Amino acid sequence: MLTLFPVEALSLSLAFARGTQDMKAKVTLKAEKGTCPLLIDRECVLYPARPIICRTHGYPLYMKKEGGIRIDFCPENFTGMASFPKETMLDIEHLNTLLAVINRQFVDSLEADPPFKDRIPISEALFILRT
């Protein structure tokens, strides 16, 4: 299940609230099925507002794991590639750290009652702002 930080969840909810009634109906129906509710006919219906996890999907990622280095990328995006120079890859740990800091500042600036959960499933995030 895809979960988001509150800062991303609220941004996505705002984009969803601005959508057409037809799009909202399709997404709401799909949200009950457990798959990504934003993928309708193989396209993201909120592409400009998509979260970081979706924006980085398929790119070459650099990460330190268990004392070593791991490189991950979608082989369909980079056919014939076996490796990448480090400066061409996204440092996913650095990106996640920045997102966590931004989220902490965002959450601390709110006076939400009850407070937001640390992570919000995408199917719940869409409906934070009900219109």
C-alpha cells in the first residue's frame, strides 16, 4: 500500500478536490480496490500533483544499504545499460531526508485536531479535503 507524508497527502487532496466530477467518481471507485486509484486507463489522472515516489519511479536510484551500495533502475527505461555514473543517479536517501524535513516543518505549522498520522495511505489522502 502506497503511503504519503502529510505534506504530499494534502497537496494531492487539493489537486483531487479541483478535479472533475467524472474523474473523482472513477478514482473513488478504484480507491476501494487497493490498487493505485490514480491510474485510470494506464495514466495518472493527477500527474502534475503526483508524490515523490511516483516522480522517481524508474529513474536510476543510488542508495546505501546494509554497508554497501545499491543501484536500482527500471531496465525498460534504460535498455542496454548496466551501470551509471553516480552523479547521474538520484540519491534517494538524500531526497527522502529532505522530504521528511519539509514534512516535519509543514506538520509543525498546522494546528490540526486530530493531528495527521505520520504516513497516510493514498486512498485516504485523496479525501482529506472533502468538497
